[in-house]
Amino acid sequence: MNASPLIEIRQLVTRFGEHTVLNGVDLDLYAGEIKVVMGPSGCGKSTLLRCLNRLVEPSSGLIRFRGQDITAPGTDVRALRQSIGFVFQQFALYRHLTVLDNVSLGLRKLRGLRRAEAEQKALQELDRLEMAGHRDKYPAQLSGGQKQRVAIARALAMDPAVVVFDEPTSALDPVMSREVAALINRLHDEGVTMLCVTHDLVLAQNIADEVIFLDQGRVLAQDSIARLAKDHADPRVRAFFGRDGDKA
Amino acid sequence: MTAWQSFAGDLLEQWPLLATGLRQTLMLTITVSLTGFLGGVLVFYLGLSPRRWLRGLINGYISFLIGMPLIVLLFLMYYGLPQWGIRLTPFAVAVLGFTLNVAAYNAAYLRTAYNGLDAAELEAASAQGFGHGQRFRLIILPQVLRLSVPALTNQVILNLKDSTLAFLIQYTEFFARVQELASTNFQFFKAYLLAAVVYLALVSVVVVAARALERRLILPGSLH
């Protein structure tokens, strides 16, 4: 593990008008690591991810990416975004493009690769996710799990420094969810750095030893799910992670 | 000689003039359908600008032109502008007036389709690092155009029918020639029936072409 984190978030605050969504979040993510952020709906999980690539502008605080403060004016936001692979909740594939074009578009238009080169690289990524056979299909012809794989291939094709997942299993059935967990573990073994936001306990348990619990815009706890469910002082934390809630 | 025979005789005699009129009608319709389409895409694009003042200006443009009868715009330019020393040919006025009007309508159709797009796809494009223009060209426009084929081709039909207005600014298109035909033999019913049949035939061509275009552009597995 490197001495300095790939992503370093300090005292991150994000407000939408009067409403404070993130209220002083700290988080470190090292290269090769996978971190899971959990919390109830509206706790600011998705906003946290969107601050990383400036889809949402932080109100204050610091985000360092490879040591650079990316909240500073003059940051090349488009270059930043190209180095953060984003996998969306509903997969957000471009519906007018085939699977192959979905994955190769960024390579061609952002990296300037020729079509043949871009398609070769895209096919490699699709192959890695066992989707190469679906290259000529359109998103509407794919199942949820297949769309998810294409979305991941699209993110990986750009060789990002980190891949972030926004609720990767919320649109999938339990069987598919387990497959996603296996897939994320495989990517982790291959050295992909990942940050995953979810409220799927099974997924979290399967992919990470520890989770970060976000509540009302703050990191309330960071520990293993078992310990958070049993031993944490805050009843809200126990209630979230406990299988039958807080009965105290 | 029956009335039909005399009408047929006049028709044959005036046919060269009617054909010229038909050519003028087609020329105007095709020209303004193209310029109105391109103008519509441009207006739609500018309406998505991150600059608030530009969006306001474009919204104003669309509201103003949709709110104003086309004939008023045509008269304003054809009869009004010469008072300021600006004289344009009937064809130039017609092309300019129709283009301004049709572009506003087309932009409104495109905007409607845009409002129905999946916001997550647009966010995904931004997240990938695409700039404003790339997002428009690569993600928004191909989807919006596809969704708008029925509305845009319908506008071509409207353009064809509205081209009859141009004779009021001295542009001698097909309908103007039919009027001349009617006034030479006073067979109004037959003459205007002829006009109706010709316009219907032209519209049918557009409809068939539109359907073919829609079939070509349909995405596998989708309802659109």
C-alpha cells in the first residue's frame, strides 16, 4: 500500500440551498483498496460520489486525488472525470448505441483512438466481463445483470484510477446481486481500486471487511458489519445493521 | 361541349403555368424544410446552453414565433420592411419567414423529446468526461432526432400546406396558378378539387417517406 492515499477527503461539506447534505466527511481510499459506504436513504452517499468527479460542487472541505486538490479553481474537471470510472445505479447505458459502441465511444472521442483500436480495447474489456458475445446488441435487448456488466466494462475501458459504484445492486434481483459481489471481488483481486455506495448489507458483507456508515452527512462509524450490528453505541447504527433491528 | 371537357381543355392549356407553380411550391417546401430543420437543431442547441441569458433569449424566440401567425410575419417582412428601405424578393421573404417560424416549432419538438430523455444517461456522459458539445452531438442529438421523427416529418407536411400562404406575398406557387385557372373558366369547384387532390398526393409521398424513415431508425428491442 502506498504511503499517501489515492483519494483523500477532509471535512467535506455540501449544501443545496439551506439543506446540508454532507456535513464534514473524512475518507481515505488507497490504491488497490475497496471501500464500502453505507447509510440510510438521503444520508448523502450518492452526493459524496458525485463530489469526487465534481458532478456536484462541494461547498467546503478538501478532496485530494493523487495528491492534487481537485476542488481548486483551474482543475481540469474533464480530465479528472476520465480517471474516475462511474457505474450508475440504473446503469445509464447510451440506449442508441450498441454494447460495443457504448464501451468504445469514450476511447474514440475522449482518448482519440481510431475506431479499430478503440473497438479492440473495448472488446477486451467486454471479454473480461463475459459480454463480448453481446457486442452488437442494444441496451434494451439486455437483462439488468448484462447491462451492469457493460456499464462496468465502459468504466474499465478508460483505465480509470478508481471505479465508483452507486448502488450497484439496487436494480437487480438477489441472484444477480450475488454475481455482482463475485464480480467486484474478482476486480479487487485484479487490483482495481473501488469505492462502492450501497444499502445492500449482503453485498457489503461479501465485498468488504469493513464499512463506513454515513448518517445525516457525517461518518458515524467505521467497522465490520458484525461489530456495528452488535456492539456499536449508537442505536441507529445497530438498527441499520442488525437483522431484526434495535429491540433495546 | 360539357363543362368537364372545357375544364380539361383549360387545364391542358394552362398546364405549363401549373407545372411552374408546382415547381415553386416544391422548391419553397423543400428549402424551408431543410433550413427549418437546421435552424431548429441550432435553436434547440442554444436553448441548452449553460448561459442563463442565452436560454432566456431562446425561450423568448420560440414563444414569440410560435405565438405569431406566419402570415403576419410574412406581411411584416414583405410589406413592412420596404418602408425601412429593405426590399426582398417574395421567395427570399418566404424562405426567411418560414425558416424563422419552422425553426421555432422544430426546436420545440426537439425540446419535448429532450425532456423525455433519461437524465442518468446525460449524467453518465458528463461523468465520463464528455464536454457540453460532445454530449449534445454524441448522446442528446441522436436520441432526440430519433424520437422526433414523427413531429419533424409532420412539420414538413405543414410546410407543404402552409406554402399556399406565400401567394399572398406575390410568390406564384401552385395554389396561385390554380386560382388563375379557376378565374379563366369560373369552374371553381373543379379547380380547387384539383388543388386538393394534388396536395393530398404530395402529402402522401411525405407520409410514406416518413414511415420508411421511422422504420429505418427504430432501435432493436425498443418501442420507439
